[in-house]
Amino acid sequence: MNAKNHYDAIVIGAGPAGLSAGIYLSRARVKTLIVNEGTVGGQMILTHEIANYPGVENISGYQLSNIMKKQAKTFGCDIKSNIEIESLDLVGKTKSIVLSDGNTYTSETVVLSPGGRSRTLGVMGEDDFKGKGISYCATCDGDFFTDKEIIVVGGGNTAIEEAISLTRYASKVTIVHHSDYFKATDYAIKEARNHPKINFLMDSVITAFNGHENLESVEIKDLKTNETNLFKTDGAFVFIGYMSNTEFISNKVGLNKWGEIIVESDMSTNIEGVYAAGDSIAKRFRQVTTAVADGTIAALAVAEYLHEKNN
Amino acid sequence: MLYTNLKHIESADEHAKILSENENVMVICGRMGPMCIPVYGIAEEIEDEYKNVKFCDMEFDNPESRVIRNLPEVSGFMGIPFTIYYKNGKVVKATSSIQTKAQVTSILDKEFSATVKA
């Protein structure tokens, strides 16, 4: 075991849950490493304005992330971000993680806080036309589709509300949804149904995106008839919900059928010394504040576990 | 306003000055949204590693960013940020929308490899 690369706790994920765990652990003199595959802050950095974080009147998610990161570092927490996890071993007293920098890091405990991400369709052409007709953010890219005909994929609140907001730019919006009913709120559905620019293709799924330089058409399969037709479009906005980033631990820790980590009230998982926190755990509400609370509880439980183990 | 720790380019003149004074330049032209922020984050993170590259950002909605929005290389782009890589003032690569660290570093290593990485 390389002492330099051995930690009391390794936290996987640097959203509000992971950063809170890092702050509490490091402040308690628990040698902690936070490992993060993306940019520090997780989904919090994507929030333009946070107005309901107690004690802070108004702040962008990006700024709040940077403050939390600075706090964790001030207390001595090591952070490695934009780095990939090559392998992970959670079994046994010593946990180990191999990162894409080629180094192996070991620890007594692990806090899993990998968060979640927007779901993608995973169909042919989706990667090729990202930024060239396919978007996942109406606020970011809506104005590129002024006077153009677009589709919106999805049937939840975000999809319906963003479809309505995109009518400010697009000349025609067609909502493509795999079911025959929407999960959005009644008032949003009513507004969409009454909107002159919005059309609907129900019981339908996208099977491919086509084009040359930019997106030109999509292949849409009617689930009732099994027929696939080519549908000309200038753009496609995809809003099909979020998923937990737990694929890398699917056979290593107890997950529910939605891929969410099952935890006890102290955030412990079914593996000794392994805890979890944040949006990736099985729970109902997902907010920055709830992630911070989860991370705090996990950190305190880890500190207690280490104290009992070493005394 | 872009709340990043990158060098902010405020005007077309400043953009021209930075291109004239630096051999390798990466400019991320975007807003503070979910597709742009990860790219700023990557640039901030690798800034110390790639000392041969000047990393900058520019607000997409600043009229002065026409120097980027009017580039022929971005004519088909329909997703921000527009990220432009310049070598000796010439565009050598341009990308649209969110990018991963691997995608960014692969471009930096390929296009700016003539100069030694720190």
C-alpha cells in the first residue's frame, strides 16, 4: 500500500453531496480524496440561479460550487476532477480505485455520490448531430431555431414546458412521446394542447437522426403500427428525464430497479465501509439542500465508523 | 456576465490583440448554461497544464462576439458554446456544444503539439 495514495475516505463525485462530505471529513481531520469524472459541482453548476439555499439570498450554481470546492480544499481535502475511474474494488477492509492518471488510490471507507445526468436517447446519429441540430437545453440553444420546425422528445414536465418556451423561436414544435399520455402537470399539458404551434406524435419513438452537416430528419417509429417514417426537421430537443450515474457500481453495491443506491438512515450501503449520498441514492426529493444534508450525514457516519474501527 | 476564472474577452479589439500576442489560443464563446459551464470548467482545470495555450471566454450575447459568431467555421453550429482554437491567429478547429475533457485535450494535443506541454 502506497501511504501517499492511501486515504481514510475516498468520495466519488463532487456535486453538493460529495463536496459537503469532503468539507465535513477534512475538517474532522479525516484524510479525504474526492474523485470526480466531470467538472466539480455536478448538476448544481447547471443551475443559473439558486434562490432557496438557506443563508444565501441569490447565487449561481457555478459560484456556489466554487465556494464549496474552496472550502473543502481549505480543510485539506484532495480533489481530482475530470478524471475517469478505470476500476473500483469496494469489497474488504481496504477499498481501492484505479484512475485514468494511472494511479491506484486506497482507502478505509468510500462515499458514493456520483449524482445523476440527463438521459439521452442512445439512437443512431445522436452523437453526430449534438450541437448541429440536437440539443438538451432550450435556454441555451433555442434562438438557433428561430422560424424553424423542430421536435421535442419527452412527456414529462420539462419536455412540455420547454416545448412551450421553444414556440417563442420555432415556427412549429412537434412533441414526440413514447406513450399515449403525458406525465406533466395538467395545466402544462392544457397550455401545450391549446398552443397553435404545437403538434403531437404520441406512441412514437425516435429510432435514428439523419443529415449531412446538420440534422435534417429523424426516423420515427409508430409503436401501435410498428411503421417507421422519415420526419423532416431542423432540430430536436431531448428531455427524457434524469438517471443515476451508477452503471459503474451496478454489481458492486445494492441498487433498486431504477439504479439508485439503497441506503440506511446513516447513508450506509449493504457493503461495510461504503456509504452513499446525493441524487444517486433512492429517495424522493432531489435538491442541493438535500444533497448537502446527505453528504453531511454520510461524512459523520464515516467519521464514527473510522473511530470505532481504529479504537 | 461570465462567472469563470478564465480570461474574459470583452471586445473585438481585445480578441484581435490576444490572437496577435499568443501563438495558441482557445476561446469558449457561450453563456452560463448547462452546455457551456462544463467546457469552462475543463479549461480552468487544464490551464496550468497547458501553459502554451491562452484560455479565454467570451459572452455569446455580447455584440462584440460577432468576431466568433461570424466565422465561416461556425456557420452550421446550432449549439453553444462555440469553442474556437486559433494557431498564429488562424482558426485550426472549432466545436459546437458541450465537450468532454478527452475531446478538448485531444484537440489541444493535436493542434498545438508543436509547442511543448508544461
